[in-house]
Amino acid sequence: MSFSHQSLRNFAHQHDDIPAFHAGYLLLTILSAAMLNLGAFVLLIAAHMSLDFVKYRERNGLPWSQTFEGMLRESLVDLTLLFTGVALSVYLHHHVAVAALSGMFLEQVKLVRALALFVPKFEILRHFVVAVLSLRSYLSELHPGMHTGWSGPERLCMALCVLSIVLVAFASPLMSAPGDVVTAILADELIPWRL
């Protein structure tokens, strides 16, 4: 028992130095991003934000406002990727007017949609796994932007989140698509157990 426990501890301390670990991690990340829908990544972001809550509120004793600021700063890129991915999944879906052309163009739109959804999922998963694999370090370091104003890139991320939400909210009239079609697309993308 102590041999396996010690081996596991050694692996935990040295996993960053093992090239095979990085290759396996990258392969599993790619496969997961390709197979899972965006709903699974909503759960990952929620788990990551829960870690941030523990980090800012419990470990560092920050007040609620700074805790939520830290949680938002830590997950802002992930949230931007998620909201952008949701908007792209609606607007590039083959049932919606822009993509519902025909023939070769429809296949190209399907390929673009697959790639447009893969990239956000891959980055969200990679960011989450990096945080979990270096949990002790992650929990001890505050976001470098804490106690400063919002930077230009952070404001851009917030604007993209708002734009994506507005685009999804008005997808039905903008795309001349029935509301139930847009709702079905969102359900397929955001309910985690619908693979």
C-alpha cells in the first residue's frame, strides 16, 4: 500500500516533467472537446468558478464583491468562449437560414461549425485541467488583475459575452427561424447529457 501511495505522490510531483503525460493530456482533451456538447463545459466552468470561490472567499478571506470579481476575472475568457460558442452553434446550425443553403456550402458550414465549437471547448477544458493539476499553486495565487481596473482585453471579453447573449436572444427574428428550432438547438448544445 505504501509503495503505490509513494508512487502516486512521486507522479504527482513529477508529472509536469513527463512528455508522455502531456501527450496523453492533450489527446484526452482533444477527444473530450470533440465528443462533449457545450453543456458539459458549462459544468466545468461552474466547477472552476467554485474553486475560485474557495480561493478568494475561504482561503484569502476577501469580501463578497472582491470574491465575485476574482471569480469573474479567472473565468472571463472561458465564459467568453462559451457564449461565443453558443452563438456560433445557433447561427451556424443547418436548420437556421444562413446555413440552410444547400449542397457543398452546407457541408462547408457544418465543418466550420464543428471547428468553431471545438476551439472553445478545447480551451475551456485545457484551462480547467491546468488549474486542477496545479491546484495548490492555483489556490494560492490571486489573479494578477485583482485590485486594478478592468483591462482592455477584459472589457472586450465582456462586450463579446453581451453581444453573444443578445445575438442568441434575437436569433429567431434575425434568422427568420422558428423559436422552437432555436430552442431545440440550444437544448442540444446546453443540456450536458445530450451527446
